[in-house]
Amino acid sequence: MGRLRGWKRTLCLVGLLCLVGLVAGTRPASGWSSAIAYIPDTATNDVKVVDTGSDSVIATVPVGTSPFGVVVFPDGSRVYVTNFGDNTVSVFDAASFSVIATVPVGIGPLGVCVSPDESTVFVLNNGDSTVSVISTATNTVELTAPTGSAPAGCAVSLDGTTLFVTNEGDGTVSVLTASSSATVPVGSAPIGVTLSPDGSRLYVANSGDNTVSVIDTTSGAEATVSVGTKPEAVAVTPDGSRAYVTNNGDNTVSVIDAASLSVIATVAVGVAPIGVSVTPDGSTVVVANSGDGTVSTIDTSTNTVTATVTVGASPSAFGTFTSP
């Protein structure tokens, strides 16, 4: 676990976060034509598994009530899904598409993220302003800690030492480490958050004021980029050159150039886009459209929609939902 062992000892003492567990030993999913997208459906209480190569639904996995957020292990072996309606997290094996555990968490879980070494999953409980810290070795909650008001999304630093949490209710990002906590003001009602691949920038989608905050994780310098209406999620390409932002209020995706911090394209997608993810090879952006039950796939070389796949009644996704 490397540095995470020190976190377990120190953070249990300071009461912020307790990172525990070992890397899970389940085998990675394989044999598909390309990246796989996992799309929770809040209306049908399941997760649709989409092959982005064939643009087809290849499996449906029943989970808890009103599933909302999803995170995939970096090795593709396991998937964690937050169930907003029954305050649980479903854990399923990506090879067998079978649920292997159901973990009770806080009230109204939304966003979810995983540590780089796959030892720990963090769940943001929007209804009681806490984060549940799950050991993936045992699939149990090892600690529940307070956050800002109505936490929605999270990201973990590349070295596993820092957790970033967007607080929808108070317009801030909580920055939690083993020995300290800090609060960074951003825009109004921040929801989605992601780190650049090199960890140097934090992108925050502010749904209340139609902006994205871009924070330098070393200096703390912050820039603001205006995007579409009600941005809710953001994902960055593997090379760090572009960020893709879903605009839930105007049915578009804004494409931000990371060098100039300006919008270089606006892509029309389905109704009320909510989740966004980039495939590991950087070729495709996958967008979950909660208003019309579809998933849009965008070719990153042209920034055009190449396919629209019907997946269910109300797809959503907060977090990373594609895997190799």
C-alpha cells in the first residue's frame, strides 16, 4: 500500500480519513472489442454495460435503488456503484457481472472514487455531508468523516495522499490529507471533479454558475472557464490536452483546451447529459444522457457524435465509468 499505510495510522488519530485495506485480487475483465462503459440507471435500478467498440449493451447488472455514481478499478476488475435511494454501495465483479457485496453507507450517496492502488473507495454522502471510507479488502466501511455541505464528487491524488471533495451546498472543495484539511472556494454548486492525468490540475464543474474552475494543485492558482448551462461532470483525456464537460441544462458537451483554457468546441448530445468519461486510449468520450435514456459516443479527433445507444430509462454516472 505504500504511503497509504501511513495514512491509516495518522488519519485514524486526527479523525479525517482512515485509509485501509489491500489491493483486491480479482481478475480483470477482458475479451471485449474495446473499452467498456458502466452506466447506472436510476429508474430501473441496474447498471448497463456498454461495449464502446460495438456501441451495444452487452449486459445488465441489477444493483440497489436509484444507482447514481460509479467507479471502476484501474485494472478493470471491479466496479463500485452508489445507490442513492437505499444508502448502499453495490460491488460487482467485472468478469462475471455479478454483485459480490452490498455495503451500507451514509445518506444519499452520490459520487465515488478509488485510490490509485485500489485499496480504498471513497463514497460521498450528499444527504448527511459525510464521506464513507471503504476498505476494498473487506468491503466494509472503516470510517465515516464529515465534509462540507452536500458533497457530490471526489478525486484522489496520484500518490494517494490527498482527497478532493466538491461540496455542492457551500461552493467549496475540501482538500483532505493525512495531517490537514483545507477548504478552497470555487463556483456555485460544484458537482463533478477530476484531476488531470499528471495530477497538476483539478477541474471542477460548477452547476450553479455555468463555469469550470481549474485549480493548480501545486500553487493553488485558480482559473475560471465559462461553459454551457448547468455543467455537472468533467473528464480529461489521457494526454491531458482537453477536458470534456457535460452541460445538463442545454444538452451539450463543452470541450476545453487545456493549454488556452478556452472552449474550442460545443457538441450536441442527448437530453440532459449528466455523466462523462474518456476511454483509456483517448479516442472516445462516453456521455450518459439522463433525459432520454441514451449514451452518446464522441470521436475525440473530430469532436462529433459517432453513435447514440439506447440504454434505459434514466442513465446517470458520477465518477469514472469506463475501463479497459
